[in-house]
Amino acid sequence: MSDYLSDTSDTDPSHNSDDSDKDPDYVDSSDNENNQGFTAQAPSSTTDTSEDEFDEDQAGPSRPHVTTSRTDTSHITANDEIIENEAENNDAGMETKTKKRKRRPEKWKKNINKLKRNSGKQYINKKGIVVSEKRLGPRCQCRGKCFDILTEVEKNTIFGNFYSMQDKNIQDSYLGALIDVKKVVRRRKTTEVEKKIYSYYYHVKVGPKSVKVCRTAFCSLHGIHKSRVLRICHSRASGSLLEKDERGKHQNRPNKVPDEVVATVKNHIESFPARESHYSRNKNKKKFLPAELNVKKMYELYLEKYDFDQYSLLKNHQKIKPKVTYDFYYRYFTQNYNLSFGYPRSDTCSSCDVMKIRIEAASTEEERRELTVQKEVHLRKAQAFYDDLKEKSELAVTDPSVETICFDYQQNLPLPVLTTGDIFYARQIWVYNQMFHSCSNNQSVSYMFDEMTAKKGCIESISFLMHFIEKYVSKTVTTLYIFTDNCAGQNKNAVMVHFLLALVSNGRFRKIVHHLPEPGHSFLPCDRNFGQIEKKKRKKELLYLPDEWYDLVQSCGKKFVVERVEQDIIFDFKSYLEPYFKKTSVIKKKPFTISKYRIFIYDSVQPDQVLVTETHNIALVVGYPLYKSPGTKIDLHVAPLAYHEKLALKTKKYDSIMPIVKKYVPPIYLEYYNTIKRAADENNAEDSD
């Protein structure tokens, strides 16, 4: 047997890495946690209001341009946007995103208005009234003619520098430094109580020099009200430091959970093993906890470990008063961690797992760096597949001559679906669902059938592909991009290569490009659809017939279409195509070995050969001639049927499931089961359940 025909070797890990008999091939995105608990809310605080606004009716010259620079607002607290499926890299100095909410005070409406107010800009106050921007105040009428001794440029510079500070405390300190306080030197002798003890002298900064001005000019040049100046003067006269604006910043929090208790919550959450997803190499820090857990269960385990008395009361359905409430535990969990429940079994890559273990166990820094580089290269290759998929999907939307499709098998669907515990010990009948997803219109077509209709081999996949192309792919499409997993028995084999080459040779397409991922990194749009089907299935406790599975998939949405497979659309392409192609092909002493390749290109410019590459770089392709007779055109429509009668159910499965069927399935559904044949061979192979 040739090298490229015998591509089911056990030596290649990619052959069974995506076997849908063993792989669920879907991602359950839902969490099991009980979300009826805490909902984070912003703490209320007194709005920061400054002194009386400057009277705009007395406005003088138009407001000059103010140069602004953002100051620190990290002392403010409250909610921010909900952050879900992604995280950023801490090593790059970016903020780590969490599952639910983090506080971003700079995004709050009240803080944006506060910043505008402190910057002298127009804003809308809490009553919905538009407050105009700050401007230079009216001219003074004093004998010193303060406004006349300053140029327009100097006045605008004083005004702009003041509002560029953007922080009220800094502005007050700046103003206080410009005010001199002196005791009254001379006063008339009188019996009246002395009203004035101090005199105040005001200055403005003009470059390196200080210019003395009157109070009216001082207020006008800074665009502030005299009440703000008087408050600063009184603070200076009393000899105390200027009071900072501490509104809404008190630390009187009697119900605050002590830090040492918070530490126990942190340690408890981090004690659960969490796994990372590997489907893309972007720095996504989201991790997954076991599906059996949820926040409520974790909280009960916390009480059992750290507050057993309260845990005992809880188990006895009595009212509890723990140090850490469920609301606090839930809030801490969602606001400090990006964790979800239910790690998909299909989300595993042996290469990633092995390299991670080896990196952690590395004895030297040099060895650790080398392994890290190897893992990075592996992840880059995996990401290249998804980059290609995204690019070709977008191209299919905009270019009517291009179509991009993905296809994959869903996890086997059991029949019948019952609530009795006996069913968990029986071998159930399988319903198969091979889904084809069109990236141009987001439509998904499911080819569904039971295991008595057909198997799950390459001839079924190719037959469904041919049917899909003829019925759902427009005749205007000349370039077809295909993305599948590495399952050798269905997608990555010689029969598929022969079929696609024949499609191009016959002129149906000018070009076909078949992309395959790194083993273990095969998440496709079909997998999202499988997750929707599984979610829909949870609402159905009982299913007796294949038609009920078909209807369930059809009801998942408008984009779902179900083709109920009959044997008359399944052809034996394996035996039909084999006589037209070589058993082996060698170029420069390198045999054509399907299991090694990541991209297969079939081009009408070179219709007798297939171009392949072991990487995701199409610039490195090598051509292999496969036809025995160059220029051969094959009529794919005359291939013989693969099946001529219903398949028999394997003996052990038949003997296992039929007693359950007769006992629990209603009589109106038994007609379907009565037509199932029992295999004659008592020694048939084990089911691939």
C-alpha cells in the first residue's frame, strides 16, 4: 500500500485527535453557577460640588484655549463595564480583565463632568442644566488698573495654566501660594471690636515674575468666585494647611470584611484547579473550573472549611450569620477572577499539555527558554489556521465568486433519551450529525442520520460535501476554501484528495484550498452551533425517534437547516475513484504523505496535481502529480451507491438497548425500533461508543 493511502498510521497523533466518536466537538459555554446572588452596584456618594460658579453674565473676553492633561482619579470607586470572554496580558503592563465587573472611575458620567468642571469646560450638572465653560472675568476698577498692566497673552496664559491642573486640591494649593497674609500694621484707635486682623495681598505668575493685583482681578484672571478665594484666605490666616476636598471619601466602614478574612476567600478560590483554554494564542487568561462546581457549592465548601458552625446551621436549613456572606463571596469571585465552569473535553491538546509540564519541570533556565520557544512556535502555527479562517470568511462575504465552508461531526447523539437510570448502563443507538457551515451567509446545514442508515466514514463525508456543493453553493463560486479538523477517517485521507482534485479537473471550481489545523486546535464555527444544540437539548428530557432529534436541531434557529439523510445520496467514492489515481507519488525523494500536510491546494492551472505544504505558509507548497493519465476527467455523478439496505445493529448493542426500549418507550414509537435488525455475527467488533 502506498504511503499516502495508508495514512491511518497510529504513529501520527493527528489521526485520531479529532475522532468525533471520542470527542464531543462542542463547547458548552454556559456556566453552572447560581447567579441569583449578588449583583454589584455602585456605592453612592455625595457629588463633588465646587464653590459658586462664576457669573457668566459678567463674562469678559472670550475663553482662551486651555491645554489639558489628565490627572490621577484612581481614588474614586464604582462599577465599570461588564468584561466577559477576553483578558489582557499582565506582562505587557495591561489590566487583567475579570469575569464580571471592574471599576473604571474615569468612565463614570459624574467623574467626567467633574473633570470638565475642574478644567473649566462646559458640562451638564445633575439637574440636567448646561453649565457654560469658564471665561476670564470682568475688568477691575481699582486704582492699580491691574488688567492694563498685563497683556492679553499673559492673561490667557494665567487662565490656561490654572485650568490645566484639572484637580481642585492642586488648584487651591496653587492659589494659596499666590496669596500673602499679613497682620494689620496700623489701625485707628476706637472702642469698637476689631473686625479685621489680617490683610491679604494677591499675586499672579507671569513667567518667572510675580505681579501684584487686586482681589477682583485675581478672581477674574482665574475665572473663580470670590467665595473660593475667601475660604483659602481664612485657611492661610489660621496657619493651617489648606483642607483637601474629602467629600465622599470617608473611611468609616464598620461592615468592612477584615483583610485576613478576605485572604481566606482568596486562598479558597485559588485552591481549586483551573485549566486554560488553548483554542487561540491570544493572551486570554480565562480559565475553567470543573463542571461539577458552581459559586454556591464553592461557598458551602468555604463555610465547611473556615466557618464550620455556620456550615452546620446551613445544612440544617437554619438562618446563618457568617463572617463572609454569599454576596461577598460571589462579588469577590466575579470581580477578581476570570473563571467559568465546565471545561469542554474536546478542548485538549497533547502537545500543549506535554510542553507545559516540561516547562514547569525544567531544571535550568536555558531549558525552560527552549521549551517556551517550542510552545510559542506551536501556538503560532495553531493561530495561523484561525487567521486564515477569519480572512477567508470575510472574503466570502464580500466576494460572490468565493465561498468558505467548514464541516465537522457533532458528538454522537443518543437514542432513546430517557430519565430512567437504567439507560446509563445501556449501549444506546447513535444519531449522527455532520454539519456544514457556510461563512458567506452564516447558514448551517446538518446531515443527520442514524447508525442503521450509514457509517461515519470518508465516503459519507464526501457524499454530503458533494450534495452540499450542488444544493447550497452558488454556480458563480469559482474558489472554494474548506476548513476541517484532522480526522483521518473522514476529512484527511486519499479519497478526499481524489474527490477534490476531480472537482477542479472537471471545471466545477477553478481553485479549492483545504486548510487543516494543528492537532488539538480545531475549534470551528460548527462547534458553536453544536453548543447551541446541546443547550436546546437540555430542555428536552425525552427523545424516542431520530425525527425528534432532527426537529430539535431545526428549532435551534433560522440559520439551521436539516437534511434527513437517506441512502440514495451516499456513494462509494472510494472504490470508484481509486482506479484513476496512482498508488504512490514521490518528488525529490519525498513521498506524498497526507498526514503531514496542513494545506492542500487544487488549482485548474495544474489540474493533474495537488499542491501541499506542511506549514500554513502557501509559499512553501510542493506539487505531486496523482492521476495515472494526465488530463483525466471523472464524472462524479455515476459513482455507485454505497448502501443497498439498512445496516444491522451490532449484537451487543442490540441486546443491551432493546430490553430498555421495550420497557420504557411508549408503544406508539416502537414501530421504528421493531424495524432494526440484529447483526448475525455474534463476534462482531466492539462499538466505538
